[in-house]
Amino acid sequence: MSADLKDDPVQLIQQVAGGDREAFGRLYDRYASLVFTFAVRLLNRPSEAEDLLQEVFLQVWRQARTYRQDRGSPEAWITMITRSRAIDKLRSIRRIEKSLTSLENAPGVKSGGTVETVSEESELNLTVRGALAELPEVQRRVLELAYFEGLTQSDIAARLGEPLGTVKTRMRAGLERLRGFLGAKAKGELS
């Protein structure tokens, strides 16, 4: 096979669809910088862009059979995967930031550097950990991995061997239950 055909992106995707790891490596080498640059531009966070790069190429590996040349070039296909994954990641980041802001702004929560504030923050930390203990194991586990170990939802899915959608659902449900518990605690409804 000539060098031109060997590195033809359509041929590479077809080979990847057949499980060819060498072709996957060549496809990665060809498009990784494009995906990373596009991801940084969309996310504005290089570390998130690195995660996204891995997610995109994992999806390319898994879905190479679905690529259809009549629907667009390999570059367009990979770019659309990148865009779609970046939008999902941005939504997830915003949900998490909104949830954390809601928890930080719960009634009775103050910030500052005094001994009283440190005591209040310690009490809040204990309250949050107590609330986490009330959650079902599957919800508690994903929240702990996200907030205490700093893992992304994709990392959590990989670590737990669960689909990404399942992790997202568990995280959302856990945050809602946690918010409800902490809101009730702040109002004095729980002892």
C-alpha cells in the first residue's frame, strides 16, 4: 500500500473500525492537535481540553463503524464529536459550579478568617460529610470522587466501569438530595 493511501483519513477510519490499533495511532497523530486546539478554544481550560481529547478519541475508536464518508470528511466528523463532547462538558461544569455555589450560599454559611469562621467551616464540612453518608452508596461514591478526588465525570465512569450517562444521573440525583438535606439542616428542620 502506498504511503498516500496508508494515511488517507477515510482509509484510516475504516481500518480503525476493524480494530487496527496502528491505524488508530496514525489517525490520532493526524488529528490530535486539531482536537486539542479546538477543545481549548471551546472550554478555555487546557486540563479539561486534555480530558476531552481522550474522550473524543475513545469515541472515535468505539464509533468508527458509524462514520459515513457521504456525510462529511473525517475532519468534520471528528470536529463534530469534539464540539458535541465539549458542549456536554461545559454543561456539566456549569451544573457542578451552580451546585457548589448553591451549597456555599446556603443560609447560615459565612466566610472569613476568624476562629468562629474556621469553626463554622469545620461544622459545615462535618454537616456535608454527614449528609453524604445519608445518600445511597452509588450517589455518594460519584460525589466523593468528583469533589474530594477531583475526578471528571469521564474519569469516574472509567474508574467505576459505568456508562458516563449513569454517572451523570447519579451525580445530579445526589446533588439534589444533598441540597435538600443541607437546606433542611440550615432551616433547623433536622437535628
